[in-house]
Amino acid sequence: MINISSKSAAMQRSISVFKSPEYKAYTQLTIVARVKQNVENGKKLGQSSMSFDEFKKIIADCKITSNSNSRKISCFHSEHIQTQLRFRPDESNLYENVARIIEKAYEKGLVNEDETLISSAEWRA
């Protein structure tokens, strides 16, 4: 017999991950940035990046990196967040947290010159 309450709890946890600022930052740095690159430059969407779990772990780590990718957030990502804030004022707290996470990803050198999240191999190099 299937335990419906445990399945429902697992489903609720999954849904809450999709609504988290970490996940929204991750998807902006992977999916949104790749679609932008595809539209503007015809680049393939199939690039690999680090996993969501690895991204969360690195972002949560307080260590400062000395990566050559380290820089301020790009205009594209900044403008994308401003658009979200403008059209979703009821979620302003969420998108302000997304902005902080993306800024941290840039500071840690997790974003390449294409404005997409780097791969695990690039991070470890």
C-alpha cells in the first residue's frame, strides 16, 4: 500500500525547491542565460554546468575565491532581475534574494564570459 501522506510531503518539498531563491538564481544562470546566447549568437543550448546541489553548496560556503572569473554582476542578469521586480512586485523579497545569490556567484567566479554558470570541471580546475 502506498503511503499518500509521505508522497505528498515529498511533493511539497520538491515544489518548495522550485520556489526557492537559490533555484531561481540557478535557472537564471543556466537556462535563461543559455537561451539568450542561443537567440543572440546561435550557440547550442547543450552546454553542461554544475549541478544545482553543487551550486547551492558553493554559494553557501563563505570562502572568498581568487578565481579569474570573479567580477561584478553583468548588465544582462541585473536587468533580468529588475524586470522580475517590476512585473512581480508581490515577490520583491524573493527576487532581491535571487539578486544577492547571483551577485555572490559572480563574486565567486561561477559565471563565465557567456554569462552562464560554469561546469563542475571548470570550478575544480
